[in-house]
Amino acid sequence: MDVKKRNEKYNEYVSKMTPTSRSWPSLIWAFLIGGLICLIGEGLYLLYDQVIFTGYKSDYIGALVSSTLILIAAILTGFGIYDKLGTFAGGGSLVPITGFSNSVTAAAMEHRKEGIVFGTCANMFKIAGPVIVFGVALSMLVGLIYWLISLFV
């Protein structure tokens, strides 16, 4: 069998075995769920700012909202609810703060049988470490580009 026939047979096999995805419904659900998570964050901000912690600086309120969203996502991950939400919402559940919390919590839970230090903590930081390093490096690069542009403008 020549190479062209083999490639055609392989392409037929791949197209037959590849699951079809419904792009538009997935995109819509991702948008709606991601927006809902952001809406919950805004609601928490308003609740903390105007009802519970009136008079505090907005930086403190923002940190409290972030901490609350991290805690909620970790608890939902612990009960297996966030994974179901992720299956349903796709990328919409990866809103940065809750998605990051989910990935760190899931890694910690997966390796908890290996002990606290070498299981939970070590594997939790396998996820968190690269994300933090990449975020810092990328922000430095963007800052450098911004600074260079400001020299000429």
C-alpha cells in the first residue's frame, strides 16, 4: 500500500474516531457560567463593601472577595461539585481565581494518601509553582514592553 492510500485510510479512521463537539452551545455555556462566577464575585464585593465591612479600603474588600472565591471553589472541589461544573461549563469554569483554586485543591486531594508533606503539599505546588512563575515572568515582560513603548511616545 502506498503512502497516499495509507494517509487517506488513517484520516478516515481519525475522522470516524474523533468525537464531535457542539461548539456553539459549549461556548455559550462557558460564557454564561464564567459570567455567573464573575457576577458572584461582584455580588460579594458589594455585600462586603456596603453591608458587612463598610469603611474599609477597596483593596481590602477585593482581597476578601478573592479569598472567598478561592474558599468556595476549594470546598466545591472537595465535594466533587466543581468538576461537574467544569464538565458542563468547559472553559467558563476556568475563571482565573476559581479555576486555579480548583486545580491546586484537586492536585492536593489526589495525592493526600502519600502524606501531608510529600503528598498534599508537594503535589499542590507542582500546579501552583509554574503558574506563579509564568505569571510573574509574563508580567515582567509586559512591563518591559510598556516601558519601552513609553520611551518613544
